[in-house]
Amino acid sequence: MSKSGERIKRFWQEFKGFVTSLFFLKHFAAIIGTLLLFFFMTNTWLRCYTRHGEVIKLDQFEGKTLAEAKKNSAKNHFKFVVLDSIWYPDKKPGTIMTQDPPPGSPVKEGRSVYITISKFTPDAVELPPLSESGYNYNRYSSKLKRKDIHSVVKEEIYDARQDNNTIAWFYYKGNKVTDADVKEGFKVNRGDTLYFVVTRRTSQRVNIPNLVCLQYDAAEFLLTGSDLAVGEIFMDETVIDQASAYVWKQRPAFLSGRVVPKGTQIDLYLTQDLPAGCQ
């Protein structure tokens, strides 16, 4: 073999021994690992860089609470700017009522979203004076409605001196509120309900007349004129003519100032002769 051939053979054997040595393999593996890590990091960075500024569709945030909206959109880094808060009695506090841009709008990550939310506490509203509506319930309740305050007629009381539906007083959270209280500046929460007591010129209740000592025909006439009615008739063994018989007892009994609903039936007890004590 020539000298050049021997040198090539010796070089190949030395090279083969080197590349199969532990020293070479350890360093070669380290180099490959470094290249793979560099490739992965470069690829990740390029992916993030190329997606930065990517246009996406804005989610529907209306109807969700602000906390829910922030949680659901954390990956897109949206910034929520509250422009206003309004009290809605039928909405959960902190609910997003409006958003700008609207849902489905093309936006980029980190976009500011301008929202209106429902208040956590209702506004306090000062009531207008009752006199501004002439104390009339219908006119006053219309004013309250424009202020988002509800009104209900709780009770009607008889007062011949006042027009129908004149406000006597009202109740708020179980407390009686008078005209004097309102004049001093009375505040209620928006969305609350006031319970009114109003007057009625014609009463649905009437006084019980005293029928004892009257003959049946006269008692029947008096009951009819009082918007009452004859109930059961009880006649003792002396009665031979009902029309001319006398009332010796009535039920309910007469009592000065006692009133009953119109149409109430009054039971009559009859005897033929004028009862003792009657003139």
C-alpha cells in the first residue's frame, strides 16, 4: 500500500474513533439541543409577533356583569371604560346595559370598550309637593311614574268635604308620610312603591237605623232608603198581619254611629202588639 493510502486509512480510523467517542457525542447532542431550543423559541416568537394586531370579532358583553365580561375576555386584554351607571330595578347590579363598539365589531387585542352598567344602589329622589298636583292621586301618580316611582291605592276613606281621589297620606316602607313631611323634602329610592290613602265622597258603608218600635212596612221602607235589605223575619205566635206587626228586636242591633256595608241584611223580630217601652 502506498504511503498516501496508509495516511487516508489512518485518518479515517482516527475520525471514526473521534465521532464515536463519548466526548464528541456529548457535545454533538448539546449542539443539537441548543439548535432545537433556538428553533422553538424563534418559531414561538414569530407566531406571537405575526398575531399581534390581528383583527378579531368583539364579544357580546351586554347582559353580563362587568366581572363576567373581564373574566371572559382576559385573553384579549380588553379595557372596559364605564361611561355611566343607571339604576334598573329589574337588573342585577353591575350588569352591562350598552357597549361601544357593538357586539361583532372587528377590533384588535387590548381595545377599549366603553360601557354603561346598572347601578349597585338606587338613586334617591325627592318627592314633588302634593300641592303641585292639587292633592289629586291620578295627577300625582303620573308625576311619580316619570321619576320611576310606583304608586298603589292602599285604602279609601270617606270624606264628604274632599273630592274623590284626594290624597290624605301615604305609606313608605311601612311608615306613614303626611303632606307636612313631603313639604320638608322627603326622598325615596327610585323604583320603590308608595301606598296611598285617598278620599271618597260617597261611602260604601251606612249607619244602621233604629227599627225597634216601627211597624214592619215602615221598617222595610227605612231599610230600603238606607241601602240595606230585610234579612230573615222571625214572627212570634201573636202575629196575624205581618205588615202591621211591630219590630221588637233587630240583628245587628242599633248602636249610635255603628256602620255596615251597603246591602247588609238586617234580621227582624216581629210581634203583633206595640212592644213595651214604645210610644
